[in-house]
Amino acid sequence: VLTLVWIGPDVFEIRIQKIKILMFNVTKPLLETVQQRFEAALKDVCVFEYAGAREGGAEALRARIDMNKLMPALPKLELSGIRTRDKVLILKARMP
């Protein structure tokens, strides 16, 4: 199960619940795959860092978005939320 959690302005976490196949933990390889997909979709807009284990056995990847690169015409916008709907990623933004 993948969860997107908004942490604060321009920062969100991608969390994946611990997944084992037979006796192998495949959570970190899945996180790496998700990171690659985000990097391909948001070229040079996100910086990722491994955020470690979270409650409930989830592993997290922290993403920091550069809103100036995402929306150069509106440089003062900041990320204020993130969610998905119908397989579409929705980034919410606001003026600080």
C-alpha cells in the first residue's frame, strides 16, 4: 500500500507498507521504483531522500519540490497538499 503524506510547505513523503514475498522484504526496491517514476514525471523538480521506517512497518521516502521549477510564472507558490484521485496525482499549491 502506497500513501502520500504532506509534511509541510514543499515537502511530502511517499510511504510504502512493509511487503514481504516469501521471506524477502521488497519494500525498499519498491520505494526506489516509485522514486524513479516520480523523477521521470517531475524532471528536475524533486529532490528525494530516504526518510526511514515509520509506524506500522512502513518505509518512507521524503520528497522536496522546487515550486520555482514547477511553476516558474508563479515563483511564490508553495506546495500545500498532495493526493491522488482516479489514478491522477494532484499537487495543491497556495501563496504563502
